Amino acid sequence: MKRVIDKHRWYSVERVLFPQEQIPDSQCDLIRYMRFEKQQPMRSAAIEDVAYTYLTDLSVPAEELIASFSKTVRYEIRRSEKDALSISFYDTEALGEHQEILKDFTATYLHFCELCGNQELKSVLDEGLIQTYIRSHCFLLSAAEFANGKVYHAYFFSESSACLWYSASDFRNQDVDRNLAARANRRLHLEDMKYFQKQGIRSYDWGNVSTKNNESPNGIDQFKASFGGTYSENYSYTVGNTLWGRILLFGRKLLTRNEEK
């Protein structure tokens, strides 16, 4: 479990990453519990969000981990060993000293949204929260670079779990070998897992699939499933912790109801 304070101009939020229990001592207006493994009976009114994902067990040896991948993934990873790939990891200290790396990730991600033709993805990028996680030492950026292109993965994590937050590639660029980029992406996921294993992290969360029980998987869902993780549901809660926080939460509920009408 990792506790992160996120202060805004008019209110404060304590984000609890991969919680094991509810916290009794927060002074923030709102508490945001992120990714409980089981549904929780909350002590006060809360907004519940249910997400669906795959979890990969990192407590097993690397050989067993790779054996759980699909035949295609294993083949592509073997081929990537012959590619001229450069794998890099940027922890919070490195990103604090080299903001240009983070700026390049942001530019790559936004360009990726343009290439995908999905403008809604742009609004998902939360640069302020990324900076909060960097200050709280629970953010990691990894990169695989190759001829004319690169792939980025971004994570938030606790001492026991890591969650894929953003992924960006420029494999749709005309001057990039698309097959090479796809291999680099798969290879980077494996290297990420091995990195987290060395940090003692035991669970790799693929950061959501689109439908319950993966009943109608899209291409991204199928890609995540090909790494052999276990389908799982997780639960997040937003709780009003002060009078002001409860007022804010009530306002958000009203706004949500109006949007659903």
C-alpha cells in the first residue's frame, strides 16, 4: 500500500494505491482508494468504480513467467533479442533531474493519440498527477528505442504491486518498421516485469480491459491477455473524509446523475 497526498487549490486528496485496508487517519478532504482486490463495505458514503484487468504473478521465476506467455509472444520476444533495441528505465530520481525525458514521453503519447485517431485518449493524460507520483517516488517510465522509433510504458506502483498506466508507441509512423515496434513493445513488457521483480514487487496489473469477463475483447485486450495473466476485477472508491469533502462528493454524484439522463 502506498499513500500519496495530492493537494489542489480548493481541496486535497489522499490516494491510497493498492490498499489492503481502509485508513483511519487521513486529514485530506477526499480519500481515493485505488484498486482494492475485493469489494469493500465502506464506512461512509462513497463512489465505487469497478475495473477489469489481468494480473501477472511476478513471484514466480522468470522462466515460468515467460512460459505463461502465448506462443506468439514468446516467439516475438526471442526475435527481439536480435533487434538493435535499447532498453531504459527512468525512476523518479532520474525524471526529477531530467524533465526532458518526461516531455518526450508526453509528446510521444499525444502524437500516438493523433495517429490512433482517438482524441479522447489525450484527456486521459494527467501530467499533474504524474508529477505528484514522481514526488512520492511511485512512478516509473520505461522505454525501448529502435531505428526511427520508440515505445514508452508508464507505471504507478506500491511496494507490492505495479500498474500499467500509459503506453505509447510511434509504430504507425511511415518511417518505422511496424513489426520491429511490435516486438519492442512485447520485449519491453517482459523487461518491465523483470525490473519490478528485482524491486520485490509481486503483482503486475495490466491496467484494465474494456469489458467484464473480457466478453468482447478489442485488440488491446487480446494483446494483454496474450501474456497469460489471470483475469481479475478490482474496486476503487472515492470517500468524503471532511465536511468539505462530503460536499464535493455529493456534487460529483449529482453531476454524474445529470450526465446519465
